[in-house]
Amino acid sequence: MRFIFGLLVGIVLTVGCAYVVDTMHSAPGPDQKEAARMVNWEVVNDNLKGLSTSIQDGWSRLTGHKA
């Protein structure tokens, strides 16, 4: 149980740190170019929405509810 908890905390910390670093370095530099981001957060958001929809559809099929 400790291992799973530690694994989940590590994942959350990794994603959180990547987000913080990306938001801190997104301001244009002296050459007016935007700094490169580590993660394309729009793609992450789209993937999470797709995952959420898939889980909701699966739950609806399991419980017999129609959306």
C-alpha cells in the first residue's frame, strides 16, 4: 500500500513540477521569442476530456443508464 501511495504522489509531483516550470518560462525572452514548453497542455487537456468521456460511457454501460 505504501508503494502505491508513493507512486501516486511521485506522479502528481512530477506533473505538478512540469506545469509550474512551463508556466514560469512561458514569458517572452529578450529576443521576443516564447520559451519552448516541456508539455503541450492543450493536448493533455484534450486527452483527459476523452478519457473522462470514455469512463463515463463505460460506467453508463455497466450500470445500464442511458445518456
